[in-house]
Amino acid sequence: MDNKLIDVKNLKTYFYTDAGVVKAVDDVSFSIEQGKTLGIVGESGCGKSITSLSIMQLVETPPGKIAGGEILYRGENLLEKTPDEMRKIRGKKIAMIFQEPMTSLNPVFTVGQQIIEAIMIHEAGISRQQAREKAIDMLRMVKIPLPEKRIDEYPHQLSGGMRQRVMIAMSLCCNPELLICDEPTTALDVTIQAQILELINELKQKTGASIMMITHDLGVIAEVADDVMVMYAGKVVEQGTTDEIFDSPMHPYTEGLMNCIPRLEDEVEELHVIKGMVPSFDSMPDGCAFCPRCEYAKPVCGKSMPELIEKDGRKIRCFKYTDQWKEEV
Ligand SMILES: Nc1ncnc2c1ncn2[C@@H]1O[C@H](COP(=O)(O)OP(=O)(O)OP(=O)(O)O)[C@@H](O)[C@H]1O
Ligand SMILES: [Mg+2]
């Protein structure tokens, strides 16, 4: 039986700017089964946030537009839903913890008004007083000190880390089936970060929710994700199970990301880095987008973009695993 909660097929999200078309998400496909966690990694600007905003249909239009593909949620294409239908899905079935908390918190309402509103929209028959109590419980759960007092404060009165926790409380309060976390813990210190990951894990255990976890922190991915998707310049370059990817990264970019994880036992003083930068969309190389930074690159890599192929049960976009590679010296 098909157990996919979400199945994204050939998603293309483009920005039409004066400088040209920015293919922020370019033919990206992935699925998440019920109760599973998918980790999405890649350097800044690779299209991770735009992938998640596309699912929520919150891409700024114009200049952005979903130019192709399907987003199947329990088999139904979200791209065919009306704005009204989408509003009911957002928050209740699919919730998102945004990279920038102020995106989802309204500065003119108190924290409490916003959480209570969210609870009342999604829980029929609950009274305002009950919703307020539930909101205070949620704030306590995300370790906000003095929740009875904080609930009546405005977002600007809270620190960045606290705002992030308020947003996490808001997204968890309706027990979503799919929780999208876009860098949920970047603004938080490590102790709180561990508590937040624990909360997300609890939601998963308790409700069987699926999680899409976007983070720069590969340690977090190793801890929480079942599968990993590595993105580079809007495209998927490698996809596989977390164990496979961490044990034996196949794409040179994934290998580079893994090498950048500092290890305590390393005696070298300097940290590993991948030399160079992600190319900007107006200066994409002709061939593989990673070619200019790749230590294995051969002439073939500069000529055309490699296809995403299946190899040893995982997906990989690299000439190293093709016949063309063997033919070249
Ligand atoms: N409104 C916009 N207009 C034009 N280009 C945009 C717009 N929003 C995003 N982009 C481009 O889309 C690309 C992908 O952006 P995205 O925010 O998804 O990156 P990301 O992988 O989430 O990066 P980070 O790790 O920094 O959060 C970037 O190159 C960005 O410049
Ligand atoms: Mg982002």
C-alpha cells in the first residue's frame, strides 16, 4: 500500500526577475511516508526554504511562481486547491516552523491572541478560556518562563529565541500531520535546541506525524532524519537513507558537507571547508552546477548537467557514476 503522506513530483518554483529567471527549485521530487522524517540539507541559497514555502503555497507571487510539478498530499494535488481550501490545510494538517519567526507572528497581536486564535480555528467547540489554558500549557511545554505573564506580551517584547519557541508552540498546538521545520533551532542555544528537538520527536511519537527538517546542522539530521535529500543550486544532487548518506556519501558535494562536520578526535586545527561558493543564478555554469568547486571534475562535467540517476538504491546526480566518466581520462 502507498503510505506516502506527501509526494512532491517534479516541483519547479521560479522567480521572474528583471535580471532573468531564478530557478530556485528546479525539478525536485521527494516523498515522506507517514511517521517518517526527511532531512533537507544544502548551503545557503540552494532552494530549501522555497521548497517548503511551495508546499505551503506561501511563495511570494509575483515574482515567484510554481511553474510545474505536483504536490500530492494524501493523493490530492495541493496545487489544485482553492486559497480557501489551502487555508484550512495550513496550520491544521500541515504546519510550518519558519526560518524567520517574525514571518508568522503578527506584531500587532499578543502572543496569546495568536495562539488562542489558532487553537480556536482548529478545535471546534473549545471555549476561549479553555483555549487560553491550552495556550499557556503550550508555552510551558516549549520552556517559556512565566507563561501566564508572557502570553499577554507582544512578539517584540520577546527575545529571538523566545519568539522561535512561541512559533513552535503555535505550530504544534493543532497536532499537524506534517510538520515542516525550516532551521527550527538556529536562533537557539544548544540546551534549548535539544529540548525543541525532543518536543518535535514527542509529537512524532505521539501522533505519528511526518517531519520535513531543514537545517544546516548535519548533527541534527543524523539524530532525527530517516532519509536525507541534498540540494545544490535548486536541484537534488543526492537522495538516500540517513545511514547510507552518512556512511558513504556518493556525491562530491555531500562528501564535502560531511567533511565539514568538525570532529573532536580531529587533531588538525583548521576546519574543512568546500572551496568556492554556490553559483548565483545569473552565472550558472554550463555543466554540473557543482563542477567549478569539485575536486574530481573531468571535462565532461563542464559540458552538460548530469541526470539524476538511481545507483545502489539511492538517487545521485553526478557523472562519476555514469559510463561517460569511464570513457574519459
Ligand atoms: N523573492 C525572490 N526573488 C528572487 N529570488 C528569490 C526570491 N526569494 C528567493 N529567491 C532565490 O531563491 C533561491 C533559493 O532561496 P531559498 O530561500 O530557498 O534558499 P535556502 O536554501 O533556504 O537558503 P538558506 O540556507 O540561506 O535559508 C535563492 O537563490 C534566492 O536568492
Ligand atoms: Mg532558507
